[in-house]
Amino acid sequence: MSIGDFCNRDVVVIEKDASVQEAARLMRQYHVGALVVCDEREGRRVPLGLVTDRDIVVEVLGEAVEIGSVMVGDIMGAKLLTARESDELWETLQRMRQAGVRRLPVVDELGSLQGIVTMDDVVELLADELAQLAKLVAREQTVEKSRRSHQ
């Protein structure tokens, strides 16, 4: 399964010169813990970084910085890891684990934002897969009991 088949296409984005207050408002409005910071380039949204609720707490509130003086670009993560839509799910998860990131923007061949994959999404996928496996085991047991009772 490729990341493009799996990623969430509804991504909340923000510009790097937006205020931290605007970032917090968007997180609250859309019930998300991170925003993808993007630039518009030739009609394409190109991801520059991520800003998380933790960034706001640790970098602004934790340092007692005047919130009105801080822009998203000031606190977003410095190095952005992305995945291409064609990357395989398990390969991408391994890269996320190695980098210690919970969220990863997904881009196309031109570097345009196409979606985001999060650890929460992966946990949900794995839970669904495990539930299907459990149903298979239960069904197999039922079929075996039925076969043996007719012999």
C-alpha cells in the first residue's frame, strides 16, 4: 500500500508569517495538533515545515515569550521530512520511526502538498487490520467446528 492511497487529504495549512495565535485558532477550529506550514509557488502549496501544539507550548508559553510577537515561522520545526505519494507505507513508517516524528506531509513529484500521514492514522489502520484478522480466526474456528460435527 502506498502512502498516497492511505494519507489524509484534508490538511490544515498555514503560512510562515502567520501569528502563533492564528495557528492555535486553526488547531482548535479543525481539532488538529499540527499544521503544515506552506509557501505558495506557481499555484502549488509547498510544505516548509510543521508547527505543533507542543511547539506553541514549549517555545512560546514555556519561555514566557510575548505571544503577539511570534510568527509560525519562528517556531516551526527546522528540518522537514516528507514522503512521496508513491512511497510504500511500511518504508515510510520506518523513516518516521528513525526520525522520531509522528506526522509527515505527503508530496507529489513536484513537491506539492498532497496530504499528511500521522501515527494516529497508522494506529487506526493497524487496529482495523487486527480486527479483521481476529474475525478470520473466529470464522476459521466456526467452520472447523461445523465440519467436524458433520463427520
